[in-house]
Amino acid sequence: MNTLLSIEKRNAVLLKMAALLEQERQAIIDINKVDLQSYKGDDISMFDRLKVDDNKVDEMIKAATHLASQDDPVGVERFSFKHENGMQVFNKTASFGTVLIIYESRPDVTVEAAGIAFKSGNKILLKGGKESLRSNLKIVELWHQALQEEGASTDWVEYLQYNRTETQAFLENPTQRVDLIVPRGGERLIAFVKQHATCPVIISGRGNNFVYVHKEADLDIAIDVIMNGKSKISACNAVDKVLIDKNLPNKQEFVNTLVSKLKDFKIEVLGDETISKENGLESIKSDDIWYEEFLDYKILIGEIASNQDAIAMINTYSGGHSSSIITTDEVEAKTFMENVDTAAVYHNASTRFTDGGQLGLGGELAISTDKLHQRGPIGLQHLVTNKWYVHGNGQIR
């Protein structure tokens, strides 16, 4: 087990990493081009997440620099009291130990997620997808250089170059200690990790997010929120489903405007029985599609009778990630927000804000749709466990 690095050393490594990313910017982009050219799949969102351009490198540098500026999440006192027998009792945050991050396509995870886990005092094991292997190995090389230049062991960041069979074997019977696993990717990857892992897993769940346009909605806001929700189809905070209150005044006109705007952006629009009939849209074949996360240029619009029905519908079908109500009625908004069972709930705002950076955490390791031990974006301050420190002078019970 590696001895915890001082916070000064952890920050120095992160700042060195930021400098190396700048220095090797062009090399990273060129190596990534080879990964992009070699990608033979037809998953457009996978391809989108695989790409590293100047903007992506800027984001990686910003993530490393910002992490270095944040307070140490380890050793923070959460609770203390003086026992009647004189012992002094403290509860403080502690690092997990070793965190395994299994991810697909996104080379930026090699910086951002690994950076968060490293800053929280953990050893990092990285298992990226074969589609981004060259990009990932280049970035891990920079991690090792940053660690070496700051006099720390390169063991703090290790890349596991395993195929699927080897990964499964490692999950079932790890050849080294693993305290926590974080899968970052699609539903298949998450199901695979859950099925085979023998230690705790933080589920970075699926999206399938809903926007409910209440009968007292500001229609301009509704259009903006829905369109923004479709602005990045590969994101887990994208909007896939829209529920429209059947008592919405000018409902027909609103749906027409919305559909034509979506179609301008080449988004395929499906409708439930009522909406498709009224608007000449393709109708859904079965209700099962309400469960589906699209990750595609595709959206489904349905009609709903009331706020209560919208809440029930979302709680049945959504991925537990994000949902939004568009209304000018504060009471209806409060009812919706308190009763919808998603990690983030919005009133008159876009679901695209479910993101660690946007919600004030700096960055994020993942967005958890589980309720333990942290829900929604998992930031630096959540990637810790805790530990009791008890000081005595001979007390026995």
C-alpha cells in the first residue's frame, strides 16, 4: 500500500500534469487522430466522446489546474466529541485506497476522473476501452512523467491493458487490492461491471431524462430547455422524453413550433398515440421505448393529463438521472421537485447542468444514479470514506 502523499505533493503532480498536457498538446491530438481513424464502430456518441481536439485538451488542463487549487478532501473533520471518560473522539474523511476506473472512449477521463481520485489520496487503476488505447497510453505516460518529476512513485497511476476476458477475471478475482470501482460508459459496460465485481461499485447510471411542460409553462423557456437538452446527444444529461400537459393553452401551436425546431436540427421526433395522430409524427410501437436512453438524434413527445401523472410516468421510466418541470406555478414546481425520484430536479432550467463543474463541485468522477453513498455528480469531496480517530490515556470499557 502506498503511503499517503502530502497535499503539497499531490497538488505539485497535478500542476506538472497540466504543464505536460500543454507541452504535449499536439502529440496528444495527433495520436488521438489515429484512434479516430481506427474506430470501426457505428456508435456516433462513442465516436463523439473519443475525439480529442484543442478544446478537449484545454478542458483537461483546466481540470488538472482546478483540482490543484481545491482543498484537500482527506482528513477533514466531520464530527468530534469528548467522551465522559475523557477520550477525545474525531471522525475524519479518509481515502478509499485504490480506485479502479473502467471507461469507454473518453480519453479525457484519463485526466479528469484519475485526477479527482489521485487528489483524494487514492492509487488509480485505469482500464480504458480499446478504441482509445493510444490516446490513453500517451496520457498515462504524462502521469508517470509528472509523478517522477515530483519525486513520487509511478505506481500511483497504473493502466491495465486487459481484454474483456482478462477484465472479467480481474473483477472476479483481483490480483491486487481494489477498494472501489467506478465504471464510466454505457449501460452494457455498467451491467458487466456490476455482474462481475467483488468490491463496491459506484454506478454512473444511464440518462433518459424528461422535461414536463406544465399547463402554466412559459413556452419560450420550454422550447429553449428542450432544444438545449438535445444540444449534445452523447451526454448522459441530454433530454430524451418530453411530456406535454394536455391542458396547455395553444398546445397544438406549441407542438408544431417545437417539432419544426427539432427537425431543423435533424432530430427524429416520435410521438405517443395522441401526439403522433395530431401532428403526423411516427408513432411508437410499444411503451417500452419510454425506458430507452437514446444517445442519438431522437426525441419522444407524449401527452400527459396532470403533474401527478407526469411524476408517476417519470418515476416509472426514467433512468433516475435528471428531470425538469417548466411552469410559472411555484406550488406545482415544488410538488414535482419533491416527488420526482431523480438525482437532479430542475424548475425552468436545462437538464444539461447535471455536471460536477456546473453544479459547483469543480469536476466530477461520475454521475451516480445510486443513492449510496453519494447521488448525482461525484466530486472531489465525495470520493472519500471516513475513519474514527480516538485519543485516550489508558481508558478501557
